[in-house]
Amino acid sequence: MNDRAFIDTNIFVCSFDARAAEKQQTAKKIIHEGLKYHNCFISYQVVQEFLNVASTKFETPLKTEDSRLYLNSVLTPLWRVYPSSELYTSALEISDRYQYSFYDSLILAAASEISADILYSEDFQHGQQIDSLTIVNPFRQ
């Protein structure tokens, strides 16, 4: 895994879903390798979305201490993109050009900001090219 990648929120959510064991294993591998090789990154949006889902929508929601531990040991080491006027401007341009929602466009803009080659997500069109970024659904059979 030599490419520079951006990991969307759904990958983190899937890493906790034992009901879909194969997806869970794939998601955990992406996260583990990103931490090991320092080539996968996330944005503030991914942190916010994940912590919200983990604490309110998981079958067994994460407790505050577990969320804090995951934030410090997994999310923070991957976190590279913070809000800025440039990020929002880029998201608006992506939304207009590709007709994605503003929030999806923020993910794409964040991936672009860190010069990612790959966006790991199951929420976008697999194989689509957005400039030099390739969208990869790692769960696709």
C-alpha cells in the first residue's frame, strides 16, 4: 500500500460492525496499514462524523472513555485536514462541478488537499476519477 489515501467515515464505522465480518476485516486492514505506513489520512469531518455515529448509532454505543481512547490512538494520528476557507471554497467548486452534496464534496476536497491518490469509501462511485483522485470501494466484490 504505497499510494497516499484518504479514508472516509464509513470505513471506520464498518471496522466496528461484527455483523459484516468480511467488511469489518477489510476496514480494519485499511486503518491498520494506514497507521503502520503513515500513508492514510482523514479530516476533521471524519472525526466528527465517526464520533457521533459511534456514540449514538452503534448497536452498542461507545462509552466516552472508549471514544476518547479511539480518538487518541487511531483518529488523531491519521488526522491531517482541518477546516479552512480554502477547503470550503474547494468543496463548493467540487459540488458545482460534480454535483455531489456539500458534505460529500468536503470529503473530496479534503482528499485533494492532502494530494491523495485514493479515496476509500463505499459512498461514492467506485472507480470514478476526480482530477488525480481515484475512488475505491474496498468492499466491492
